[in-house]
Amino acid sequence: MIDILRVSHVVYRVTDLERALYFYRDLLGFVETERSGEEVYLRGIEEGQHHSLILRKAESNGLSYAALRVRRPEHLDVAKQTFQEMGIRYRFYKEKGVEEAVLFEDPQGIPILLYHDMEYVGDNRLKFHIHRGVSPVRIDHINFMVRDLEAEVEFYTKVLGFLETETFLDKEGKKMVSWMTRIGHSHEVAIARSSRNVPGFHHATFYVHDVRDIIKAADIISAAGMWDSLERGPGRHGVTQGFYVYLRDQDRNRIEFFTGDYFVLDPDKWKPIAWTWDQLRYRSDFWGREVPETWLKEWVPVEDITGKLRGWST
């Protein structure tokens, strides 16, 4: 098993860096670490690592890759051996602040970067005088769309060591969504099954400390006259019990701010919570509010490990 420590960062494709910086840094309050060429490196206020969100200039929206940190450097070698045995495509990779990494495509085609060591720049945790926007704390979880959910869950649980915490079942009782954790949160990875536009990336989520920050996100976006970017919420999920708000940037990449979920204290005792089809309304929003069609039917494409945007599999 590859020993994963946590979800680390995501790389968003954006068509206009300055416009994206206005959204993520100036309005929402992400901390800018540095800018290098056509990439900007951002992080949350309590993240000491170099970055948790990279904005990369591109011709269209999408996900370049999501990254996981392994617990020890030798697990990069374990990963290489595992991928060779499984016939998984991978290559060696470097990014700003990370000298040694492995970029691979998981069994359903989602690009994932594994690394151990990233440049440490220090956090802004107690620098309250420079906090702004919603004060994003840290990256919390990532959400993918795939065709074969069972195969994907098997890979993440058996190969990467994640624990399934909750599931959602369709009308026939077949698993439609899986929520999984590696460090004990309600989830750090969520994966949903779809028969269209796969593989795809639905959203990345950043944790905030207070429900007021969720409301503040909606206020800030609205005050800036960007009502079309306020897609869903504020609300409360039934699954994971977290408070949420979903935003879309100007390229229609999706980001969620989230707080108030639970912690799995005894993973060896945990039994996955199964939500059934007749619980759909309050599973998705505990207060029973309708989910926007855009949230249900829209997400963005992903790149392959060569950096080429993958076409949808239909």
C-alpha cells in the first residue's frame, strides 16, 4: 500500500491570470506565495507549504492534476513499483517547490501527483491583520467524476489506503457516490459515477473556521456584482454534515468553502453510512433545498499526464 498522508493541492487551468487572481486572491483571500511565468501559487492562511492552489494559464478551463502527499519519501518508490505492476501510466515530475514527484493517471483517468517534500514558507495563522476575504484555512477535499466507481473506490481504498466513510445509492441500490478519508475527516476524496463527460473534475474544497465565513463568501461575491458565480448555497449537507457554499470562477471552475463536518475517531470501528435514493433531498442538502442543475450536470475536463486535455468519454 502507498502510504498517503493527505490531500495537498490542485492545479486549475484559467484563461486569464489577472482575472483569476482578482477572484481567488483579492476577493476570496487566498495568500499569494509567488508568481512564476504563467503560473500563480496560492495557499490558505494556515498552510505553511508553498502552495495548495496553482492557477495555470491555459486556453480553456479544467484540472491539470490534483496532488497527494505521501508520508515518507520511500513511498514514491513504492508507488512506482505498484504502478508498474498494475500497468498504470506514470512519469517523473517537478513543480515549483517540489523537486521529486510522480504524476500518474488513476484507473479511471484522473491525473494525480504524488510527492513527499515541498518547500515550506510558513503560515499566516496568527497574522490577523493581513487576513482578508473568507480567510481560506487549508485545502480540505477533492471531488472527481468517473465511469466505473467500484474500480475507483477499490484503488483508493486498497492501493492508497483510504477509508470509505459514506456512500449514496441509486434507485437500484447501486453505489453512485463514495466519500473517503485518509486522516479521519468526514472525507478528503469524493468520487461520483457518471455515464457522461468522464473522467472529470467536479470541485476542490477549502476549509474555513466558521459558518460566518461561508455566508461571507456569498456576500463578497454578490457585493462584487458576480451573482452568476454564486452557484449553490449557503447550505448544509446531510452527508458529511458540513456547511457549504459553491462558487464558480470566471472560467467556470468550481470551488467550495466548507466547515462543520465530523472526525472519525476510531476508523477500525467505523461503518460506512449508506444514503438511499429516497433520502436524496436531504442527503445533498439537509434543509431539503433543491440542487441547481448546473451543479448536477456541469464539471470540467482533466489533463492526461503529458499535459494534454482529455476529451470526454461518452
